[in-house]
Amino acid sequence: MKIVLLRDVPNLGLAGRIIEVKDGYARNFLIPQGIAALQSDPRAQELLVSIAQRKKDQHLKDEETEKLITNLQEKEVVFKVKINKKGQPYFSIKPADIAKKLKMDQSLIITKPLKELGKHQVILKSGAQQSKLIVKIEPEK
């Protein structure tokens, strides 16, 4: 019997997968427990449509992110920071700070915290798309 899993089930599959199981297992356990439904069940159809929409939305988001990364290739972002008497910044610039300034997800930014004044090269990566960004740290006047 072909059924649609409504929840993730270890050793069976993830929610939304259409799998084939023995009739008794489906009728006596999976369907009554609300773990699965027949393909014709409205709950199963709703879940499949929801999963397809999420995949489409994620694909569009990925395309936008890749465009943004391509547009930022070799661009320069400037941070003005307070410095101490030795000329060192009081704090480092972290990927979260760069992401906030660029209005993007910090998981796309690959760098260690930047602790010195000057220009630093930062890698932006999303899937196979990769580009380099210049982060310039200047003293605040």
C-alpha cells in the first residue's frame, strides 16, 4: 500500500515522502496513529502542496542570495571603530556585524573576527557561488 508520511519516522522516511508499506502495517498502525495517510487523503495532499511550496520558496531565496553575493564581488564595506592609545580597535568586527551591515544571513560570511585596522578580505559563500568582499576598518574620528 502506498502512503504519505505525515511525520518523520526513523527507518521509514521523512514527512511528505510517499512510501510503500504492507497493508496491515498501514491500516493497523501508521494511519490510526496519525503518522501516515493514504495518498488520496486531503491531509496528505495538503502536506505535499506545502512541501512543494517550501521548496519553491527556498529555491527563489537561494537565487536571490546568489545574485547578492555576485553583486558584492570585490566591493568594499567600511567600519568606523573606536581605537585605544596603541591604535588597536576596542572590539573586533565579527561575521554578524558584517551581515547586519549588508542585511544578509551571517552563515554566508566566512571569516574570523577582524581585530586590526586596515583592509581585510572576507569570503561570501552560498552553495557553489563564492565571492570576495573587502572589509575596511578605519579609526573613528
